[in-house]
Amino acid sequence: MTRRPGLSTRLKLTLSYAGFLMLAGALLLAVVWVFLLRYVPDGTIVTRPWGGGGGHPLEPQPFVPNRSDLQRAFVPRAAQALGFLLVFGLVGGWILAGRMLAPLTQITDAARRAATGSLSHRIAMKGPNDEFRELADVFDTMLGQLESHITEQQRFAANASHELRTPLAISQTILDVARTDPARDRAELIERLHTVNSRAIHLTEALLLLSRSDRHAFTREPVDLSLLAEQAAETLLPFAEQREITLTVTGHPAQALGSAELLLPMVTNLVQNAIVHNLPTGGTVTVHTASLHHTSVLQVENTGHPLPPELIPTLTEPFQRGTQRTRTDQHAGVGLGLAIVNSVVRAHHGTLDLTPRPTGGLIVTVHLPAQPLYG
């Protein structure tokens, strides 16, 4: 954007300092003029008679300045004083403005470096806690968040590329086998290609859902988490029965404010993860909903193998599959289940808590802002 050239902030401050100093000096001189010189009479001032009287000789009359004399002496000195104040104000104002704006120069240099893509530097401004220090601290915090976000996005893009390349490479291999080996069972190859293609579609849909939740591009409306829990349980009940896992939904209505299109996949992911990462047989999954202190709560608890504490913080990272939770069957997932859940929860201004059970398994608790009641 092209802008017309203007005065620098330092020059504006300098002129302001000098102008205020000149105004103060002019007011001071005006006070002297109005309240002092106006009481001096204009004309010849006689202090005593010319003649001594009584035979005394005449004495010379002493000089007593009148108003005109004082004006002639006062005006040049006042002009010189104002000139000195002008020079002093300009020089002193330039130096003071430079010292005051020095922190702003640091912030400007840091912003220029950030504009070129360098986000690793920090201002780390020294000195007392003033407006410039507060601005620098906020800028440092912003740089840290941007650097973390960009690093996360770069890592996510690299992992997503790797995850998408795997099914594409497998599909290419299957097609090469079908082309070079006519005697190979075509039905088996088609079934394998269908499985790999379904996995790639599932991964793409998960990436799109994760991207949408990160953008916060959705309309908020009242959503009952208990209904979503029942819907997810009904959908996944055959899958749970196939693995001989007992799936139970309990609790009360929990009205949250959000998007059903995002919250339903969140609940489904939680229930599916609880089924997949469970005991081989005889496990349980409990889904519980409740309303507590203006908060809607969804809790999914499952049995399973004990989880080490250091593994818990990594479960919500994209494509981070903990070794204790990795499956090798067709329901292994794409490593985005809890990442999607975490992203949806953050988009709804909620919280996500992961707590390992002492006997094995995990308790996942989601707190979402409740739908406000009126009337």
C-alpha cells in the first residue's frame, strides 16, 4: 500500500517538545510583561528636586529607567532567551525522543525479521514494566505461538504426506502385480485394493475434519451429548459385539453449544478408540454424560492394558500412535482419532482430560460449555 511521505515519530515528538518549551517560555515572559512592566510609568521619572535649596549646590539627577527603557532592554534579551529555548528544545527533544523510541525500534526490527520468516528470535526487552515492555512481551508471546503453530503444521503436513503415500504405494504395487501376473487371483487383488482405498478415503476424511475443526468454521447450536453418545454406540455396537466387548451408555441429557456435525465424529472416535484399544476379549466400554456447573460432560472409560504415564501426553498428537495402543488389524485407524477429538474440543472452547486407569485402560473426559438456559 502506497502512502504519502510524512514526518517521523521522532521528529514529531521533537517538534512537540520544542513547541511546548517555547510556549512555556513565552507564557513566562508574558507574565513578566503584564504583571511587572505595566506598573512602570512611561516618561521621565523624578526622584527629587533639581536644586538642593538652602544654599546647597545642584546635584545631577540619577537615571531612573521608565517603561520604554525597560522595553528596549527587555525585548532583545527575551528574544535571545526564546531562541535559546528553541535550540535547546529541538536538541534536547531529539535526544529524549530517540531514547524513548529506542524500544520501539527493537520491536520494529523484530517484526521485520518475523516478516521474512524468522520466528526463532525474541526481543527479550530489559528494563521496567512499561507500555513498551508490555508490547514487547506480547510480541514475544505471539512469535512463540506462531513458531509452535507453524512447526506443528509442518510436522503435520509431513506426517500426512507420509500416511497418504503409504496406501497409494500399496495400491500401485497391487496394480503392478495385477498387470504383470495374469494368473494371480483377481478377486483377492480387488479386495486388497478396496481395503487400501477405503483406508486412504478414511484418512482423507479425517484430515478434512481436522482442518475444519481447526478453522472454527461452524455454526453453534444446542446439541445433546447424550443423544450423540447413543447414536455412536448404536453404530459401533456390532463392532463391539464382534470383539466381545460390552458397550454401555449411561447418564443424563447434557446440552452443549456447538456443531453436531463435529461433535458426532468426536464421540464416535472416542467410542471406537475405546473399543479398538481394549482387552482382546471380555472388555468393557462405558459412555457417560452429565451436566455439571454450566458444563456438559462426556466421559468414555474402557478397560485395557496399563498405559505408562509418559505416553498419555502424546496420544492427542496427530499420527502419534503409542506402542501400547497400536493395532495391526483393519481397525488400527490412522492416528488421528484423539487428535480430531482434541481439535474439536478446543474449537468448542472445552477441555479434554486423559486419565489412565490403575488396572489398565483409559478414562477420557470432555468438558464443553453448556447451552445457557433462559426464562
